[in-house]
Amino acid sequence: MTRLALTISQYSSRQAGIVRRLARAILKLLSPFRVQALSDQQYHVLLGQMYDLVDESRRESAKTAREYFDSQWNNEFDEDPPDVDLPPYRPEWSEAAMRSLEPQLTSRNTPRETLHRASQIATKEAENGGRRTIIRAVEDNERVLGWARYDPDSPTCAFCLMLISRGPVYKTRRTAGDQQVWHPGCTCKVVPVFSRGSWTGREQYLDADRLWREATRNWSGRNAINAFRRAVDDQRRDVADAA
């Protein structure tokens, strides 16, 4: 008998809750230091506190993603899902993610926009725990065809839509290449694909693939990417005008 699976809507809702809680915690941590300059020592203490918050949320994201993958697996197979280690996270990775904001975060009168940007970077790092968990499960198992990007909060940006248009082509680090990229504020999820005929996000992929093919006809390379961005912008304007 088919078991009840955790839906992508339920999974996305749980991840969104993790993101919201972490964003609030990061802003609460940073806000008292916004008007003062920070020494190197003070900044690194602050980075350590940020890492603790991100690491905790990242673990929660990874566990939620594992639950989602297991439920999808159980809906396909009458056997236990494979063991998957939760992806590690290190303080130096958190520090590297924040490096571009260091001059603003350590100066006086840090703009509120910088604090918001820091919270976005932190939540991206946390949600990557869930994304990496599912990617690991797919990479280590021959019964899964691959993984695909899916954005439950579409319309998404042109960059993500371009990657969504490629469908379930990602299986290993080699085939995924540099496509395992998630920008701050990205709402894309990683979904496992067990059947090419039916998988979460398939309709979104087909629409994105159709738009890519139409927009990039007779173009290649950077010109194709620019043509696709223009097509996405045009499509959004049409939707806004019709509203």
C-alpha cells in the first residue's frame, strides 16, 4: 500500500519557518551593533555567534529535508530508505560567506540593508543544509534518476528559472557542475526524481524549458542567457499588465 508522503508544500512550509526564525535571530543579534564600529576581536566574536545560529538552523533544515526524501522514497519503494549523513558545516565557511559584508558590518552606522543582506546570506547557508542532504541521498543511490530544482514560490529569478529548465539532469557533482548555486533569498528546493514521467516540479520544468527553447533560438553562450533574461522580464511584464 502506498504510504502518505510529505508533500512539497509541507516541506517548503517547514523550511520557510526555519528561514524566518533564523532571519529574525540574525537581525536581533546584529541590530545592537549597527551604530558602532567593531574591532577585529569583536567582529569575530559576533561571527561565532552567527555561526552557532546558522549551524543550528542548518541542522534543522537538513533533518527536515531528510524527512522529505524518506517520505518520497517510501512512496516509491517497499524498503527502508538509504542512510544519508547530514552535511557538515564549519565556522570558516560561515565567515567566508559573510566576508563581502565585513567592511559594512564593522563600520559605524551600518545600513539596515546590510543587516538584511546578512540575514539573507545566513538563511541561504542554513537552507543549503537541506539541499545538500537531498543531493547526497541522490548521489549515493542508483534507484534515483537524479535531482531537479523546483521553486514553490514562483515566479523565480531568470537565473534559477534557467536551471529549472534543465530538469532532472543532476546526478553527481560532475554532472551538476557549478549548478549547485543558491543565491541569498533563493527559494528553490532540491527534489528527488524517481520517474521522468511524474515528479514534483515537472510542469514548472516543462514551462521553463519551453521558454528557454523559444527565447534562445539562434543564440548561444552569453547571448542565449541574455535573451532568456529578456524573455523572462517580458513574461513578467505581461503578467503584471494583465493583473
